[in-house]
Amino acid sequence: MCVTLFTKVGCPFCARAKSMLQERGLVYDEIVLGRDATMRSLRAATGASTVPQVFIDGRLIGGSEALEKHLSA
């Protein structure tokens, strides 16, 4: 499974998403806004302006609540 997430430093929802992935032993690539990408890049890739934004196997899952639903399904 290939997991990538857009995050921002200090974001509690991002920390929650990373924690959910780690608890399940899922390795992920993290793209940090302000360091690795810009907000414009996030909007271009996801259509969203909030973080985290999680992709699994190239499919946009969404934020931390959507990730929780996806992982519990």
C-alpha cells in the first residue's frame, strides 16, 4: 500500500492522521506545506485547502476523519 499525506507543522489533525497510520504499521511519505510544497500545490493536487490530505494508492481519501472511516471499513 502506498500512502502519502500533505501536512503542516503543528497541525493536531495531521498528528492524528500520522498516528492512525503508524498504529496500523503503515509506512507513509509526508509532504510538509511550507517546506516540501505550497498551499497552491495542495489545492492543485487535492482541490482542498485544509490538511491533512491523505492519498492511498493514488486515491485521495481526504482528511483525518475520512482516513479514520477508510481504515475502519
